[in-house]
Amino acid sequence: MYLYHMVINNNNGENISPQRVLKEGLNHNTATKWYSNSGNFFAELTERFRPANVPKWVDLKVAFRADLEAYEKPYYRFPIFSDKILVFNLDISSDLFAYVEDRYDGGKGRFVEGLPTKEDLMKHYWGSMVTLDEFLKSKPFNNPELYIFEQVPAKLIDYIE
């Protein structure tokens, strides 16, 4: 089974070349920044509600995203190579992002009406965390958000145009 990471220009116009990724590997410095990092939407809440039993290597500041299916070409493809890949519920992330949108909307509440509080969402976000293996076995939610917490070695990466 493979995981996928899209290749796209980053928001700031920076383009990390496939040659660099194929030489250095894929990590939070070489990953496409198009993917959001839900754990960083409200970093103070992420840390406050982080369960005590979560291993130290689970650092959402250096994690980067991957997908279970290819999005569109070009993309990177690599096998599941580590147990340091976790899955969170993307629906909860979307609700958290609504609070980001609300802030940009002047805090009018249109985006967050009817949603749980940010604090409750963050508790649910951490509560949704499962290993990739657990997710694949039971699929506890429909919209997975995969995070990789270590570098994908260059030798494992295929660039698909």
C-alpha cells in the first residue's frame, strides 16, 4: 500500500523542486504547504488538551500531511514505511478551521454557529487520533487526515508526473 503527497507551489510562491525531495526526502521542510496543519490552528489549545499519554515524537509543528489516494498529478508516492504515521478526523479539523475563518470574518459567528467550542473540538480532535494501522482496520471515521512524524527517505519516494 502507498501513501501520496501532492506536488504544488506553496502559498508563498516557493516551489520545492521534485529533485530536492528525491535527493533529501520528504519532511516538514520539503513538504507541500498547501495542506493545512490542523494541530497548529490554535497551538495553545493543541498543547493544553494534548493527552498525557501521547508520545513525545507526536509534534504537530513538524508533522506533514499525506493522503491514502492520489489527488492529481504530479504527486509523490511512497510505501507505508513507519509506525509514526497518525490519523485524525478531518471533519473535526474542518470545524476547527471554521473558527479561523470566523476570526477573519471579524468574529461575527457566521462560520461557527452551532459548532462546539474550540476547546471541545480540540479534545475531540485528540480523541480521534489513531495509528494508520488502526484506521485501516476499523475506519472509525470517513475523512482521514494523515500526519507523518518522521522523514520519508528519498529512496522510497516515486515522483509521478
